[in-house]
Amino acid sequence: MTGVRFPPALHMSLTLKSTNSPITNIVFDFDNTLYYADADTQTKMWHQSRTKLVNLIIEKQHLSPTVFDQLYAKLLETASQIGWSTAYVKLGGELNDYTSVIHQVSKADFVQSDHKLQSLICSLASHAKLHIFTGSSRHTVLEALDIILDQAASYFSDTLLASDDMCLAQKPDPAAYQEMLSVFNLNPATTLFIDDQLPEVNTAQSCGLHAFLIDRDHQYLNPPSPTLSSPNQLLEFISIE
Ligand SMILES: [Mg+2]
């Protein structure tokens, strides 16, 4: 079997520069955090499922098909404020429909091997335990990660909490974060969370985690400080002894 191998976390000696807080665990979001999809790619990747989701609301609520464009735009706008699953439910959709449609989206066709990310994970992995906490399904994440990390997705197979693993709720609901902390057995005070969605970062902070936003496309007008432009920028904000 080929592919990169990441070291075990042996020396827990990572601190946040700003507060000198020790960090023993890092929790990454997956979509648009561990890989980047520009607006065009995101549209190709997600448009079909978003169309399906909006049509399900129209069908189940017996709305006129003419409201499609308006509802689709409203879903995008609301999701940027409160997160995708919450926005879908707020617009009258069912959470079960949301998860089953989202689970069918394959990202493997849209991602590529990322050597910069592989070397970042190598640097971090010997100093902290790394996890993934995602609203996507386990299968689609592992399939895409195997491409991004050159067949090293198995590094995350025990430290991945995907949407279909969660029993209580979905991000950005605080109950999903409590489940994640419990499943990974984490102390929020020594855990760093990284995500590209502001509502998800805000919930992490409200649950006591340290959290950084990644905003590659400058989509937020007043992003919190610090906001990273890529996962690699993380190295500017932490010290590794
Ligand atoms: Mg994301």
C-alpha cells in the first residue's frame, strides 16, 4: 500500500500564541476547511442537491413551483447566517431530508492531492491529536480524504465524527458539539476548532473551545480575529516546542 503516513501524537507541546493556552486536540471541519472549492466548483458540487432540497420543501408544503428561485436564494442567505442544516429546517424543510440528500454528494471528483495539507498534518500530528467533525457523511469524507491525503484517510478513521455518526443533532447546534466533545473525550479548554462557517465557529466558542475561522473568499464583512486564509496559516498562530 502506498501513501503518506502521519506520526502518532507523542509530544503534546502545542500552544496558542495569543493566550499561551496549551492545545492537545485540533478539530477540523471538512468541507472548504481541509480542501478548497472555489465558487464555481462549489456550485457544480452542491447545486444539484440544493435544487433537490428546495424542491422537497415545495413539494411537501404544497407551494407553487414559481417560488423556487426565491426559496433557493433564501436558503443560501440564511445558511450563511445560521448554518446549512438549521437554515433548511427554518425554511420549512425536514432534517432527515437534508441529511439524506447531502449524504449523496460525492466530492471525490472535485478534490485533488494536497501536499501542503499533508505536510501541515504531519507537523501537527506529532504534537496534538487531530480530528474531523463534519456535516458530510463518513463515506464521502473518507473517499475524498483518500485523494487529498494520498491514501492516508485511515489516519482519521477513528477520529472522524461525520453527520451519519451523530445521534443528537447537526452542526451548528450546540448539542452536536457536546456529542463531539464526548465521543472524542475532549476538554474544550485545550481543544482548537477550525471551520469555514462563522455560525459553526461561534457555537464552538460558546461551548468553550478555542476556534479559528477560515475565510478564503473573504465572504464575511466583519470576520472575527484571527481569521485564516488557509489551514496552513494556522502555523502563524501556534507555537510548537
Ligand atoms: Mg465547511
